[in-house]
Amino acid sequence: MNNYKWALVTGASGGVGKETATILAEKKWNVVLVARSQDKLEQLKNELIEKIGIEVKIFPCDLSKENAAQEVFNFCEAEGIKINLLVNNAGCGLYGPSIELGEKTPGMLKLNILTLTQMCTVFGKDMAERKSGSILNIGSIAGNQPTPLFASYAASKSYVLNYSLALRHELSAYGVNVTCVQPGYIRTQFDNNCGIVSEKYKRFSYKNGMSAYAVAKCAVNSVLAKRSYVRAGFTNKIVAFASGLVPKNFLAWCISKSMKSLTN
């Protein structure tokens, strides 16, 4: 047993979650890894223990199911672990006309909004009682504007930003920090997972995207510095600033035209 603090990272089996867990481990944090794939979690656990020597616990879990957040919290309690840093990275996207996405949308909203909120609630309450801790919520630049063909996803990330900022002020009185990081395009499997088939879009996304490591590094540095919210990447900062100056309805029209040109 060591005296290192504990971080919990959701969506830790790949992409930004895996890189975040690795960076935290390198900074001598013990980590609890949560994701659906037990095999990938076991592999990452073994890598971190062998290379760095910190403590690692894994909890394979589908976070979109009912009471998942409470199950994760109960696991930590049973292991005698007090979480000092909660990283809500797990999430998913959906591409396509909203009226054609059918039953896929509620599941995405459950993961991106409800589960994140429940994780913040159960772990945030424990942190408030101990008067110590930090929460890092991974949002998206898409949450700053209406985004046709990503309508529900973008709206869910708007919730993540505004909820995080409000929660930050609620928990600050208890010595608990909340940070939201907004990446843009990331060079992961996001495009494939959300149903994009356009090679033109994928080339654009890759060209303008950040690596998962770069996003994770920005996210970790931001939460450890107790920043309120951060747009990851210089270009994303400029885009977010510029989009804030444009009327929302006109912005939605522009994004719609852009999306159609990339996907048709």
C-alpha cells in the first residue's frame, strides 16, 4: 500500500480516458479504471502496475444502465478507496438526422447527461463531506453551438458545460473543485463509433484533430490547476470565441451547410 491519492477515470479502456489514466499514474496517482471492456481494463492495469508501480483497481461496468453510478461508488467503498479526483470521460456521440436516430438517442443522453450527473452527485457528496476533491468533466466544443446532424450530442455537451460551472459554485464552499474541458476533433474512434461513413469528413476531422494524449494532458493540467473550464487547443479557443459572436440561428445555418458539404 502507498499513500498516493486516488483518481477514478470512466471510459478508461481507450482514447482520452486511457491517456488520462496513464498521465495521472505517471504523476503518482492510484487509479480506478471504469469501462465496459474487462479485457482492455486488465491490459491497462497490468501496464500501469508494471511500468509505474502505482495501485490500480478495475470495475467493468456499462455506465448507461440504471444505478451504474451508485454501483461504481459502492465498489470504491467496498475497496476502502476514497476518490480524490473523479474524471467523467465516458460518453458517446450520434451522427445523423435527429428524426432518424430512433431509440439510439435516449441511450446516448443517459450516458452523457444522467450518468455524469449521478457520478458527480454520489462522489461530489462524499468529497463535500471530506471538504476535499476535484471533478473533471469532459465536454466538447460542440456544446457551444447548435450543431445540425449532431443535434442531441451537441446539446448534451452544452449541458455538461453549464452543469459543471453551476456545480463548481455549489461545491466551492466545501473545498471541492469542478473543471470542464472542451476538446474539439480528436484522433480517436469517435467518428466511426457515432456512425459517420464519409471519408471526406474523416479526413477533415483527422487533419483538424488533436491526439488523445494532447487532450488528456490539457485536461489533467487544467483540473490540477483548478481551472473552471478550458477549450483544449489554440484553434478551438479561436473557433469558440468567434462562434460566440455570431447569432445562434445563423450559426446553426452555417454549421448545417458545412456538415452537408463534408458528408454528402
